[in-house]
Amino acid sequence: MDAGLKRELEEKALSGERLSREDGIALYETDDLAWLGGLAHEVRTRKNGDVVYFNVNRHLNMTNVCTASCAYCSFQRKPGEKDAYTMRIEEAVRLAHAMEGDGLTELHIVNGLHPTLPWRYYPRSLRALKEALPEQVSLKAFTATEIHHFESISGLSASEILDELIDAGLESLTGGGAEIFDEEVRSQIVDHRTHWEDWSRIHRLAHSKGLKTPCTMLYGHIEERRHRVDHVLRLRELQDETGGFQVFIPLRYQHDFVDMRDGKIRNRLQAGTTMASGAEALRTFAVSRLLFDNIPHVKVFWVMHGVGTAQLALQHGADDMDGSVVEYKITHDADNFGTPDKLTRDDLLELIRDAGFRPVERNTRYEVLREYEGPDPARRDQPQPMRA
Ligand code: SF4
């Protein structure tokens, strides 16, 4: 990228002028990652100051049985398959209770598209969880794909479904099911029938009922950078209309995932793909932050990026970190690549501070629950190792 274009993009981004599709593509193509990251960091700092948000959440998957077979998915099982499971509502409640310690404030619930579970199972589960868990635990549940599935199994409209789920305790949808909206790419990786038209219809409806939702993008598989730009611009346009997205979450496609339980590779894209490099991940965070002039937060999910890249993402536009936080941990569970699946609160606070930010614990609605001290100057005197 020549110096003139750099200056032009810089002026646009810093004056708040909206960046175009061409600008987004040009930003992806720069070799100057430090410049790109610095620009995104400036914009992120103007929006969110020196704060990095985190929340204490746990994931609950009530069934992994799914009628679809998305090419990248390692989670789904077919009925009768070894490891296929569906929880009874009491089981889900028992499991949620076990997760309650550690100051839990959010339960994140997503499931497979089960072929025979009745629609009633879902609002009943939410109601039972809401009654059983402490007041401060918010239920963030279901992808737009699941809501679309509920329409077909219940005969109800998405509006009626959302009303019933909200009445049962739903506080936010999850952002899943978005993957990449480009139809051609999508047709090669997504096996369910919820595409942009229905995904956007359902989030629009949720926003009209007062719910705030996240939005996501699965990147680093067979898509090209221009598909990422187009994906973000579709979401930006919808955000102009509803204002209901709180956060954008780039999800790094996991090429190497081997199911530890049976050693199987279920990802059918594996032979033809690699995974986004750390630099490509940082570029994706930075360009997304610069294009999304209307979404307040960008979140990095450290489980998918590794703690090192996640920490750097905070300097490339991200202001929010996601992943399980526990108070104490006896062992550090890690995958084959050394990425832990849980961090203690102290690990996470140090990770944020060592990147130069001030940690703030939030709830699902981004209300501040607890503020912490910023970077510790004494720690600067020595190298800063990760305890995880
Ligand atoms: S809908 Fe696709 S991504 Fe979701 S569980 Fe089923 S196969 Fe996996």
C-alpha cells in the first residue's frame, strides 16, 4: 500500500468517516501490520479507553445430536452414535448448579438441531435453569439456526418463539450460525438451511423485542479476505437499522481439532485447509474494528486463538476477552497445542494487565460488576511470564 493511500485511510478512520468495501480490502492487503494494528488500537481506545472487559461464563450444550453435518463441525453426533447425548432437564440443571461457583454470571447455551426433541423442551429447560440458578446468572441461549429449527418443529413463528423464551428467562441469543454469509462459500461448509435471510430476520426480531445480541464470523477456512469484508458490511448495515449488536466476535476456524475422546477428526475441511496464522488473526481483528464504526465491542475468544495471540489481539482492536474463568484450578487443562481450557481469574487479570490494559468484569449486558487496577509498574521490572 502506498503512503498516499495509507494517509487517506488513516484520516478516514480517525475522523470517523465510514470505511468502504474497497477500504476494507486494501487494509487487509497492507504488509504493515504494526501500522494497521496501531490504527485499530487508536479507534478501539477512543471507544473503550484502556479497559478490557471479561465475564465469568460457562458453556452448556444440552444435546450434541444434530440433523445437520456442517463440514467444519466437530461437535455434532448422529442419533445412536457413540458419544451422542441428550440431557434431561434435571441433568442440565444439575450440571449448571455444578458450574455456579467461581462467581458465574452467564450461562451460554447452544445445542445441535435435534430431530425428535419437542419444542417444549427448550422453554422448559430455560425456566428450570432460571429458577435454579442465582439471580445474577443470565441465560444467553440458542443460535439463530436453532430458533429457525424451533420454527419448523413447533409450527410457531420466530416472534412467538422468542416471546416464550424471553418469558422463560432468555436474556440474549448467541451469535452462532453466522459463519460466513457469502452464499458460495457457505454452500460448501454449512449444512443447515439458516442463511443470511433467516439469520438476519431472527436477530432483527430479537432486537425489536429489546434483546441485545452478539454477532460472529468464522474465518480462516476456505473463505477469502473479501468474504470477511462483505460479512462485516452486511452486519454493519443491519446494525445501522437495529442497533442491537453489542459485540462482534471473530472465531478462528480450528483446523487441527482432534476429538480427544475417540481420536477422530470430524472436520471434513481438514484435508484442504490450514488455519489462519497469528498475523492473519490480528489483521482480521484490526480490519473488523475499523469497519465496524457502529458496534461498541470486539471480543477475542482466547480458547480459539491461544492466549498469546489473544493478548496481542487486545492491541489490534479487541477490548473484550472470552473463555472460562475459574477462581482456583488444581490442574491446567490444555489441548495438544498448550492452550488451556480454563484460566484462573488471576491468570486472566495478569494477561490483560501485561498487555497494558485495565481489567473490568462485566455481565451479559456489559454493565460493570467489578473494576480492577491497571498494569502493575513493578511487574515491568522483570519479564512477564504467563502462569497458565
Ligand atoms: S448445525 Fe452445523 S455447526 Fe451446528 S451442531 Fe449441527 S452440524 Fe454442528
